[in-house]
Amino acid sequence: MTDLPLGEIVGDPAPGELPSHAPIVGKTVRLDLPNAERDAPGLFAATHTGRIDPGQWAYMPYGPFSDEQGMRNWIRATEHSQDPLFFVVRKDKDNEPIGMVSFMNISAEHRRLELGHIWYVPAAQRTTVNTETIYLMLRESFDKLRCRRVEWKCDLLNERSKSAALRLGFSFEGSFGNTVS
């Protein structure tokens, strides 16, 4: 026995579950697996024409795309990815694609995963879309996959993402290395 302080014993040490490919349905949004032919036209038009968000792709490792075919090719590459496991976010009432999200860095053994690749078309930004989407992903993570930990990582300079994470109840735990030279 030790005199060191110990926390509560963690119950149920069994591994968690892997995310399924089934749609995740909320009140106003629906998360479906991506389909390049179905999703690229709407996502490209909403992010590359009309009201464009100049910061849309600033912190992503992809985009902006030179044309719709470029976005279609990128989405096609996400269709069979298991980690990250991508979902297209759609308005449930009209099935319109309005963004993408993913479960990533999935460790069922350690019952943890990360939410990532979170982006929305300009018309869906600063609406309730992200709140409901993240709620659905957290519910899936904790209730169905039995995660003990869900992480949200973003670029240290991405103030919008950091602000959204804090607003949604995530805690800032620090940064990885020095990103400023």
C-alpha cells in the first residue's frame, strides 16, 4: 500500500467501441458518410463562390480547391478513410451539405478520440449548426463508443476554433511546442 494520494478506481477497463458508419441524426443536422459525387457540388459552391470566408481554409491541410473537381477528388479520398472517419454535416430538412467533421486519432483500447477537420460553409458559421454537431459527436463518443476522453485540437493561432471549443465545454490543456519562430 502507498501513502500517495490515489483517485477513484476506473470501472470497466474493457476497450471502447469504434465509430460506426451509420448516420448520426439530430434535430436540425444529420451526419452522413461523404459521397464525392453528391456532396462536392454544394460544398464547393458554398465555399468558393458568393459569400466566401477568407479564413475558411487557413488552418486546414487542404483547400481552397482550384475547381469543383479538386474538391470532388479530396472528398473521394475521405470516403473510405477509417481514421479520420469523415462525416458530411447536412441540414436535416433539405439534405443540403453544410460542412464536414471527423472522428480521428481513434483509440478504442484507451477509450479516447479526437474531433477534427471541423469546417462549415459560410452560411452555417456562427449558427447553432456547430453546437448541435459537436453535441451529437460527443453523445456518440461517450454514450455509444464509451470514450473516457474526447479531445479537440486546433492550430494555436486559430482563435475561432479555440473559442468554439471553450464555449462547448472543452478545457484548454496547453500547446504542443513552439509554433512561432
